[in-house]
Amino acid sequence: MNNLWNKQVQSTELLYYSRLESFNEITKNTFFKLLQVKEGMKILEVGCGGGTFCNIIKQNFPTCKVYGIDLDTDHIEFAKKKAKELKVDVNYSVADINKLPFKNGEFDLVYSHTVVEHLPFKNFIKEQKRVLKKGGKIVIMRVFMEEKTIDQPYLKFEDEINKVYGKMEFEPQPITPAKYLESPNLTMQHLEENGFKNIDVSFDRIVYYNPDCTTKAIAKKQIKRNYETKLYYALFNLQKAKNSENLRAELLQLLEKQYKERLKLIEQEKKIFDFQSTKKITISAVKK
């Protein structure tokens, strides 16, 4: 059993709900365009986590055959349960990106989200290229962290929340995330060297949380998803912190208060126009 990522780097729930928060009713068409999804495709996501993207693709493109693989056994167990709950037919399996359990030339599209930065490019690309059809597309998406955010989140109770996080004590992390992070132009050069053509890149800022600029129903859903992301981030850090028993109740109560206060503003129709966004780098290419 390999569940080190879930236990030490990013919990399955945190990964699932943070992706779900940004991949919502308003932003999904932007994601589909970036991923270049079309009906009837056979699609593979490498590093699928809890299955957020796979499930939404299948829900919106029912004629696609969708597969998701991840090395973390907890991620895949969660993905299978969530797919069953949502009644979507997605094929999930535990697998190593270095040895994919598929035949040569099986897929029309292979994509990943925040995976390329975690391993050497030759390991990242070799098997994906093998399982792609000639003329098939690879799409590599990651978050652009270098630019300082201009977001305006809801900040009530934020100082108190950050003080609790500041009190947490952790053991050294055994994994170094994003160890192989490189500039987009190098990734594009690597694709050229590995037999891909029509290489392209886009930089897109996706506003995924803007409750005062939409309907009340969608606003409530966005606020809830934002709370869920913060909650699972808190639970993940509490699980790792050596002194969590002294901090758990205080932190969870503050997060719940923040959530309820933001909902109250929506109900009272008091607009503060807070928003959150993420900037994505999407690199795509075609197998020669």
C-alpha cells in the first residue's frame, strides 16, 4: 500500500475539494477548452487524485471513456467511492506513471494537473507518449505560483485562524513536492525533443469564487466549497501537527464561524465582492 502522498503531502479530501472548488459550474467550460475534451474520446488522467476532473468530464461528456490512475492507494479508493456515489462510469486504478497498465496507442487524450513538477521529465513523458495514439494530444496543466495573487478573499477571523496555524509543530516532511519544477519553455522544449508537434502554451487566470457576482444558489455553493477546502486543509495539518489536540477545537470553530458569517452576508444581500482565482499554465502537444 502506497499512501504517502495522502498522509504527508496533501490529503485525498483536500486535493479533491480544492480541485472541485476551482472546477465548478462557472469555470468548467474553460477547463474543458484547456483540456481539449471532445465527445467520443478515450481519455486518461495521470495523477488523478480523488477523481475530481475525471468525474466531471464523464458527467459532461458521457460518450467519452475516462480512465484515471494514481500511485496513492487512498486517492484511488476515494475516487472509486465518489464515482459510485455520483453514478459515473470512470475506470480508476492504482498505477505508476512509469509503467502504465495500458496498450500502445490506446488514448486520444492524456492529461495531468500539477503532476509534471514532481518527477523527472523523462519519467513523466515516456509512458504517456506510448499509450497515446498517433495524432493524440497530451495536455499538461499546472498552477502558476510565481505571480503574486491579487485575490480578495473573505478575511473575517483570518488573523485568529492564522495564529492557530502559527502554533502548530511539525516533523520534517519526508517528501519534497515540486522538486522538478521547471519553466514552461523547458517543458515545451522537452516535448519537442520527445517526438511531439503543434506545441502550444496558454496562461489563464480562472476566477472560481465570486459569490456576489452570481445567483444566491450558486453563491451558497461556492461559499460551502470554499469552506470545505479550508476545512480539509485544517484537518490535514491537524493530523500532522504534534500538538493538534490543543488547537483542533479552536481552529475548527473559527472556520465554522467564518463560513456562517459569509453566508449571512449573502442572505442579507450585503455585497463585499470578494473573489478568489488561480492562474493556470496549460501546455499541449500532438504525438507525431
